[in-house]
Amino acid sequence: MTTSSKLTVSWRMSQPPVAAKSWHNWRDFVLSPSDNKLEAALGWPAGTVAVLEQGFKLGLGRTLGWEVDGAVGEDHGLAALQAAARVFRRGVAARHVGNTALERVIQGTYDIAIVQQQPDLNDAATFYILDGRVAALWPKLTMGPKRLVLTLDEHSKSLASVAQILASPHAQKSARWCVVGGGLLTDVAAFAASLCSATVQFVPTTLLAMADACVGGKTGVNFAPYGKNQIGTFYFPSHVTIWPGWLATLPERELLGGAAECLKHAFLLGDMVLAESLAAALRQRDLTALATLLPAVIKLKVDVVTADPAENGMRAILNFGHTLGHALEAYAHAHQSGAAILTHGEAVGVGMVFALLLSSKYAGLKPLQCQELIEVLKAAGCVLSAAELGKRLGATDLASSALRAALRALMANDKKTMAPAGAERAEWILLATPGVTARSSSGAWTTSLSLAVIDELWTDFLRVL
């Protein structure tokens, strides 16, 4: 297998990933029965799911540590709390009252190899988890031992799917896993691997996974009704193998969805030549040209993840377009289903349009620059029309106050939000100019704005689409 390019990710982070600035005491919480069958399948103490649900109901954030005394239950209260804290918003600090929260530093490196030939996926000692859509298009992938084929969507990006992977007879017997598919499958399967400490390799088959999802070590699942990727861990792969040949069978909507993430990286770099080259390759469906641009696209995330693997600072810039984007996704999955539903890349595409309008109003982005970036997104096919967005959301009236209220509520519970519950604010990544992220007065990489900005700019946003 010939390697045409290789990037190395070096990471070092604390566990838990975010230090507690203050503490929430669980003494008044009565541990109630929860889904014991699911918890057993996940290897969690009884009551873990109930603790997770309560944490989201209270709107607890990443910088609020959890502490417990005997009131939660002397037998397993602390165990359930610690298990929940490990995966709540990818990890918060937990301790028993009077004790110091345990912290440790973990580190490692892994390579991302961009190869010219289809990878050999026939190692007898490896447990292969295959995306069902990929397996249908590349049937030889299913020939061999230790195969699990899963077809997931955002509705099944859940703890139940994690349990399904762990229930495979190969999961506990194989120390090495290989996940072949898109970002949704790698998120879920890597989370499962983290729960049983298996080594995991990625073979991404979608543009979005190649450029974004497989690079940073984030794993997780959705936790209805509280939003996307709310339960998970940081768990880095041992190796990533990217073969652009998979893109030949990628459906157009998924290709364009991945393109939105690629353009996001170009905007963050301020590299308009890269952005326009990506747009041209997509217009012409030139997969060869697209493959030559991948190393530059991926390197941006490699550099950011190396600098800030636990998302305590700079890594937040990768959420450009995601604040509204994740809210739109969550709304769509509550109101739409099937093939018509909004994809992640589509949500990020329109989310970037809104973030650019905000940047022009609040971060000093010049109107002509704002217009130029939006035009590049449109030229690449990454911006849905207002009519198409409404269809994907399952919303009959995009101008309705009810839709905006629902989106505000979803953004208030976004895992990136640092404001206290009820503060009615959200964190945004804004551009002062292409390549320069606006910083707050405190030096933060995010800009905290009132949720009222949704109402302020919504009409302009719909007009631009």
C-alpha cells in the first residue's frame, strides 16, 4: 500500500479534560431506577443513566465539577456518579466530599496516512466494524471473520447502538478494532472502544470523516432530548488510513456535506486559494483534484488538535458554523425522518452563513469579506435554499417565532455553552477576518452572545439563503 502523504497527531491532555471551577453537590438527588439492562450492557453501575438525565435537566456545564456524599446512596451512588461524570459532555470532574478529584495526564501520537491503494482489511486478529452502506457498495469488505455491519443514522446514534457493538462476541475478545465508515459510525464505535479500552483504528470512507471526524479523538452519541453528542469521551485512534477512492461511491449530499467542513478549515486558515480550489473541484466533481487538496485541509485540524486536544481553548474554533448547525440538526431529528432529514454537513453549511452574518455585525468582518465567503460556500453547493432547509427541518414556516424559540432552547443546552443555566446565551466562533478568529476581552476563542441574536438576524439569514 503506497502512502502519498502522512500527518502525525501528537496529543497530551488531562483526565478529566476540563478542570472544575466550582462544584455541584448531589446530596439532594435521590438515585432512581433507570435502564438497568442498558447500563449492564455498557458496563455501567446501576443509576448511571438517571444521573446523566438529571445532569442535563439541571443544565450543568463542563466546568462545574460533581461531588457526592452519602446521601446519594452508600452502596453505588458514588460509582454511578463517577461513571456518569466520565461521559457527561465528554467528561467532567467528580469527587467525594472532602476528597480531591483525581486527575491524570495522558498522551500519545498517531499517524494519518493518505494512501493510493485500497487498504487491506483482512487482519485475523482485528475486529472490523463496517458501515452498512459501505458494505453494500463494497461487498468484499464483509468477507472475513470478526465482522459487524451496522447501518446507523442520527436517530440510532445512541447508547443502544454502543451496547449493540459491545454485545458482539468479537468486541470483548479483540484488543484491536478497525472502524470502516463515516464519522457517525466512528463516533459511536470509538465510544464503545473507550468503554472497554480496546485499541481502535479508523478507515474513513466519507469526505466529512476524512477531513474532520477521524482526526480529533472526540467520540460520542446523542442523548435525546438534550442534543447531539452530549455523551462521550476523548479517545484517540492508534492510526487513521485515508483512501480517497472511497469517495467514488459517496452520495452527492454526503460529498457536499463533507465539503462544508473542508471549506470551514479553509476559512479558518484564511486560505482563499484553497477555498476556491475546493469549490472548483466540487463543481466539477473532480475527485482527483479533491484528493490532492485533502492534506492541506486535514493539517489545519491536526495542528489545532495537537495544540488543544481537550478543547479547553483554541480547538473551539473548529466549531465555526456548529452553534446554529447543531441546533438545526437536533430540531430536524425531532420533526423529520428518513432520507429527507438534514445532514450534519448541510447544517454546518447554513450554520456558517449565519455565523458569517454575526461576524459582520459583532466581530468586525467586512461586509465584502462576508459576502465573498458566503459566495464560495454557495459556489461549492454547500448552502441549502430556504425552501430546501425548511423541507430538511420538517418546518412549514421558517419565519415562525416558534421555530426560533425552539432553536434558542437547543442552543442554550449546547455542550459548549459556559454560561450558567438560564442565562440565555450561546458561544459562537466568529471571524474578524478570514484566518483570524475573534477573541473575547478575556482572551477566549468563543464569543458569548445573547440568544436574541437569532431573532435579530433571522430575516437577513433567510434572505441570504
